[in-house]
Amino acid sequence: MAVQRVALYLQDAHPIREGMKLAQFAEKHGFEAVWQAESRLVRDAIVPMAAYAAVTERIKVASGVINNWTRNVGLLAATLLTLDDLAPNRIICGIGAWWDPLAKNVGIERKKPLVAMRETIEVVRRLLRMENVTFHGEFVHVTGIELDVVHGRREPRHVPLMIGATGMKMMELAGEIADGVLLNYCVPPEYNDSALEHLRIGAERAGRKFDEIDRPQLIVCSVHPEKAVALDGARALLTQYLAQQPHIAQASGVSDEVVKQIQSILGWPATKEQIKEAMRFVPDELVQRITASGTPEEVQAKVNEYVAHGCTCPVLYPLGDPYLMIEVFSQA
């Protein structure tokens, strides 16, 4: 079974100008979208998104994902409007609830994340419909605001709002109110079975059809003609993520013992030397279970497993040669 839809995921491994070239290369090879990460305190998503949009013509440009705590809802809606001015009908807003300890370390208390997300989605969506909005919730308080466009397009903007969900309650909320869900990476394909059942619960609660909810999924993809090289490429990434993002470690089914062993070595931020030392605690079996790593044939087969478990569009995070990965999954 060949993948019919595919997208590119970029973090901070490449200079932004190189990312612009990769977006163009992905567009040339029929990729549907390019998603820009924003998670660690390293690279904001909006500036690269604008850069990718400016040098492409058809490929969609998405945030994967920004969070709903650090941008006021008015500014968030204005930002999406601005991006849509640059690339009409090509912008996707992936938005998530962020994670601790990073949020806590910058002074944000992520209490009631479901309520906060619901309020953000409702107000941003109404603003993008060019409504005048008054809303007083638990977290969002706005009075008589609107996207007051004087010069330019006044019509409502269609920017899909996709919740980046890992936990099951957030998955249900996505099914209830979002245009789609961005499924997380570093999880085995079978994680999707339970996750999408909760997505379905949320959809049914809102009277929606499950198949109307898009389900792209981040997938770590380390491809190399030599399998061992590919596995080591993914192992370094997993070592860092399992230590620093406990929600991913939990969803991936990694034992607490392995996580504690890695955390005992890694500092914050982790150095390359610490990551290299801790990599020995991440076995080949784990790398192959929760990433698409190996030869071109092996990574294609693994990505197909995620599709078989309900992912509608693999969003591939290239480790190693990104141009090779794009060619392996070319839709052109």
C-alpha cells in the first residue's frame, strides 16, 4: 500500500534558508504540507512558516505546534490572518497545550489545559470568521475585539485549527471541536488505536463524523542505505526526548527505569556529549518500534503501519539526509 498523502516536518536542525529549499523540494515532489515545530526554546514557528510560504506556491504551511499559553488570542488570530495574507488558503494552525517542566520554568501554570484549549479554539475561530467577539471565560477574556482589516481582504479566513494531542482527554476534545488532530511522534503505531477511539468519542459527543476529522501524524524518519547508521540517527533524538518530554515517554510505553537512567545523565539543556553517553540505554528494538528507521524499504513499511492504524497523512521528521527522505516518499 503506497502512502497517498505525505508532509514534511522541520524543527531546528537546518538553517532557515535550508528549510526554505527543503520546502521547495518537498513541493516539487508532491508533498502536501510542511510543518514547522515550536517546542523547545530554540526556534519560533511563525518566522519560518512565513519564509516557507514566501518561496512556495502550492504546498500548505503549518505550525507543528504552537501553544495556547504564550500568545494572546487576539495576537494569535492576527498572526494567522497575516500568514493567510501571504499564502491564502495554505495555512494550517497546529496548536497544543505545551508541556512541563518547560512551561513551569518560564512561569506558566498549565492548569485546566482542556478548558484553556477550548476557549482558545472558540475565540480564534470566531475572530477568523471576522466576527466582533466578546468572551469571558476562565482563561480568555476579550471585549468587543475583531480583526479590523482596513487595507486588504475582509472576508473570513479558512485556517484549519488542529490540536496537537497526546493525552486521551485532549484527544476527545480534538474530536469535539478541532478541524483535526496532529498525532504525536515517538509512539508505536498501535498507540493510535486507543487514541483514535477517544477521538471518535469526542466526535460523537459533538454529533460529528469521525472520518471528517483529519489525522496527520508526526513520524520520526531516519533513512539510510545502512540500517545501523539510520538507527543511530534516531537513537540520539529519542534519548533527548525521552528525558525531556515525559508525556512522550509515557505514550511510547518506555519503562520508567529507562527514562530515569537517561535523565541521570542528561542535563537541561542536554549537551551532545551527554546525549551520546545516554544513547546506550535506548535499544534497537525501541528505536524500530516508535520510529520509522532503517533502509528506504523499511521506513516505507513502517510509515504504512501508522497509516494502517488511522493516520491520514504522515508528517515525516527527517533525520540524516532530508533530500533522500523526500525522494523516498515522493508523490510526483
